[in-house]
Amino acid sequence: MLAAFVRAFRTPDLRNKLLFTLSIIVLFRLGSHLPTPGVSYPLVQNCLASRDASGDAASGFLNLANLFSGGALLQLSVFALGIMPYITASIIVQLLTVVIPRFEELKKEGQAGTTKMTQYTRYLTIGLAVLQSSTLVTFARNPSTLFGPACDNILVDSSFVTILIMVLTMTAGTGLIMWLGELITDRGVGNGMSLLIFLSIASSFPRALWAIKDNQGWGTFLGVILLGLFVIAAVVFVEQSQRRIPVQYAKRMVGRRMYGGTSTYIPLKVNMANVIPVIFAASLMALPGMIAQFNTDPTQTPPLWVQWVQTNLTKGDHPVYMIIYTALIIFFTFFYVSITFNPTEVADNMKKYGGFIPGIRAGRPTAEYLNYVITRITVPGALYLAIVSLIPLIAIAAIGADQNFPFGGTSILIIVGVGLETVKQIEAQLQQRHYEGFLR
């Protein structure tokens, strides 16, 4: 692998792509530590230190957003929102293709339709950035919701003009991140947005691991490292697993030329939903706690339902939280796969071009067979996502690890998935020049 990496840098065009990608990564990390105008950087660092010392944590959704921003969210930097608005916008646009006929038509138009939907995603990203930055600034005016009761002020000035500048700065930061990601996709190596998410999550690993060493000692630290290696190996194995449905294309004459007569397959991954169900489930699990927080009056006894939510649905190590979280992940896995993979459409396309599955009649029987197979594959895929997502929660209950336990949940799924895809792209470019690839 190291030899192939050296050869990649010896290839001029591939070396330029790698260096360009690295330069964008450096710029992205610089913006993640550049404070937003109106925010006192020393006060934010003091609040973060007091939060870590007291064990207070923000809500589940804020923790997830902070993870995707590489810790920039709770530092209220220029890139505080990170890539989260773009992820949300992409998911919304993808779901709307099932609801809005216009989006479904654009999806079928090929490259032109994809370009149009990408433009819609950009507009929606900016709109969500304005909304999320306004919400974050609202939290910043009352920083105890982010950092705990020990923090009472992090803003230099809370005037309307300063607040407006903060919102515009964070929104512009999101737009710049989106542009940087597209630059990497066009002129660099790998998918730009995915690489920026990868970088944000990976940047939190050293701090999380070192916190485990400081709090639990070297024995627990080494145990977590071994567990992490095992989890990574298991995730790589499952992410690479697929069910291949054989497809045979009949021979047909077009003019004087013969077409068809080839054999191929439809690759159905075990985890076709990727990390989307985990994000959906984590976001929904954060809603009850946020609603209960807005219905809490310090001078009065909270209602019974608020007490139940605060007891059962605010801490990830509670059994009730784990059960509901697992059920949501399984539900969203089936829901998302049913939206993204349409057996009837696949069967119709196969029939149109003369393709068939050996032993299965074309048309409706093929669609029923594909639906049967995808349902059976989704069951272990959903259980796999649930197990990986429960690893951080079990770690919190077992060893008292930080809320952002690195080896599990969305973090490990994204790290492994993006890493595999990026390595495959570099390998493909090396193979074009008759070099040995990374995965051999």
C-alpha cells in the first residue's frame, strides 16, 4: 500500500490532485478554528473546559451536528455549521423525488436533471444555513443550553447588528464549505462533501481517545483501541458485502449489428441505506428532550411527561432510549431502502433492454423476486446498523466514555465508507497507468 501511495505521488496529474485536495483540507480546518465576529474565543474555550470538567452535554442533535462540524459548532467558528445543512438538504431533495412528480422527472433526465436537482440542493442548503445559524446564535445568547449552567456569556456584543453579522458569517461559511467540496469533486480525489465529513469526524478521534486514557487509564485505552480495530474490520466486511443477482441479456439485431448476449449482475449491498437511518433516528431522539427543555420552569415542578422524558430519553445509556433508538433505526432502514430502490422500475428497465434473471420471468415476477431479495437483505442490514449505533451508548454505560465515543455510530460508518470509496478511486486511477492498486 505504501509503495502504491508513493507511485501515486510520482504520477504528475494524480499528485496535483492529491496536493490540491490536501490544500483544501488545510483551508477547511483553518476555518473550523477561526472565531465568528462577535464571539469571544477565550470565553468559549473556558466554557468548553467547564463543560468537559462537569460532564454536561448538549442535546443529542447538537452533539451530532458538532461531530459533523469537527467540533467547530461548539466553538462558534466561521465553519460552525459544517456540512450539516448540505446533508439535510440532500436528504430532503432525495425524499422529495418520491413526493413531487417534477423531481421524479428530473431524476430520469440524466445529467441535465441531476444538475438541476443539485442547484435546488444548493438553494435549500443556504436556506437551512440561515435557519440553523439563527438557532445557534439564539443558543449563544443563552450559552448555558450549550455548555451547561457554569457558562453565562460568550458574546462580545449582543446588538442586532452583531447578531446579523454572525448569522451572515455562518451562512457564508456553509456556502464556502459547499463550494470547497465541489472543488475537490471536480479537481481533486474522491467525493468532496464526503471527504470533508470524513475529515471533521476524524479530527475528533485523538481528543476522544485521549479523554478515555485520562479518565479510565491505559488499560481501558488499549481495550478501546482493540475494540476499535475489531469494529473497523467488521464494518469493512459488511460494507463490502453484497448479493449479486445474475442478469442475462438476450441477443438482438439492430440494423446489421448484433447486440446483447452478455451476462452481468445487479449488486445489492447488505447496507443499502448507508448512514442515513442513524442520522434520522438520532435527530428524532433529540426532539423530545428539546421540547421538554422548552416546557421546564425552574420555579415550578415539571409535568409528569417532562420528568419521564428527562429520565428516559435524554441519556443514551438508558434502556428505554436504546430500545426506541434501535426500533427507529430498523424502521428508517426499511423506509429509506424502499424509497431509493424501486424493484418495479428495475424490472421494467431490464425488460426494455431484453434482460432477464435466469429462472425468473420478465416483468412483474422479476419485480416480486427483487422485492423478496431486497427485503431479506435489509433485515441483517438494519440489525447491523442498530448494533454499530449502540456501541457508543453501551460504552457510555460500561466505562463512562464521552458522548462522542469514536468507534461506533455514525462516526465509524462514515469513516470506513468514505475511506473505502476514496481508496477505490485512487486505485482506479493507478490501474489506468498499470500500477498496483491499494486494495490488492
